[in-house]
Amino acid sequence: MRYELLAKATRLDPGGSLAGTPSRFADTVATSGSNRLVTGRGRLGVSACRFWGAQTGPNPTDRGKAGSKHHVLTDAGGIPLVAKVTAANDHDVTQLLPLTVSIPRVGGKPGPPRQRPQRLQGDRAYDSEDHRRILRWLGITPVLARRFAPNGSGLGKHRWVVERTLSWMHQYRRLRIRYERRVDIHQAFVDLACILICYKTLIGSFC
């Protein structure tokens, strides 16, 4: 029994070669939006700003490619309290207060649940006198390293717990590379990663 695996080429001329004016068929293709391919220097590339969607920006550490950044605030043991997605070119200090005021109420010791930490520690990227004053007004002692000064609370002493938490988060492939155009969906994956970190810490799988 004979089967035809390929459909007949209806746009070939009777002689079996390509039609003389194939471009007229391309004009009939309907498009739902602008072309995502943009011209470059002798090549075509995908327009990252259209693909990645909201909360993206040129990454200063990756040749200016469009991307996002994860900001996380943890307790002294590295448990994530709140995390947020921003564009890769957003400065860290811009998220200091939004993260601080977003800390949920945490219970444990006798008394009402705490929502404000006693101290808040950050590296030189968070050096700002205005932010120090606001933190003191909130009843929080700022421990923010100053620029051009020795950092006595560097990566190997206290801040390593935050770096470890970020490392745990980026073990999930969905956070290493952002696939979602919508920032709320990507934020949901970030929140889910924080939940998994808390759960694994409770059951001792990180020990």
C-alpha cells in the first residue's frame, strides 16, 4: 500500500520549480503583534526587552543583558522572611525599606509576634544616611557597612547566611533563568522557593 508522507506542494509552478513571485504569499500571513526579531550588525537577535516583560533591565554584571534581580531579607539563621523581584539594574538600597516594612509577623517567644527586627544588617550597597534615620525611627538599629571603610561584618562572618539563602534559591532552575513574562508569576516562584527553604530547614534536610 502506498502512503504519501508529505502534502502536495501547491505553490510550485507546473514545471516543478518555485513560482516566480513567492513573495506575494508572504503578505497574506496574519500577525498578532510586532516582530520580535530585531536587526543587528549583520545578524538577527531576539529582543530581550519584549520577551522578558515587566521588572527587567540591563544587567550590569552580564554585558547589559536584560534580566531580573532577587532581593531577600533573612533572619540571623538565613531563613527567608521576604523576597522581591526587581529589574537587574535596580540598586539594592532602593529595596531596603520595602523589604523591611513587608516582614510578616513572626511568633515564637512569649508575647505578641514581632514584625520589626532589633537590628538590620547590610553590606556597602545599603550605605545611606537617610535610610539609617528611617530605620531608627522604626525602632531598628541599622548595621550598614559604610563605603570606603573596613567591613567588619563581611561575607565570612555574618552576611554569609544571606548569600547561602540566595544560593539555595538559585538551585531551582526556574529562578536561575527567568522564563515568565509576567512578574507576578515569577514572584510566585520566588515565594514558593522561600517556602521550600523553610520547610527543608524544619525537617533538617539542609543539615
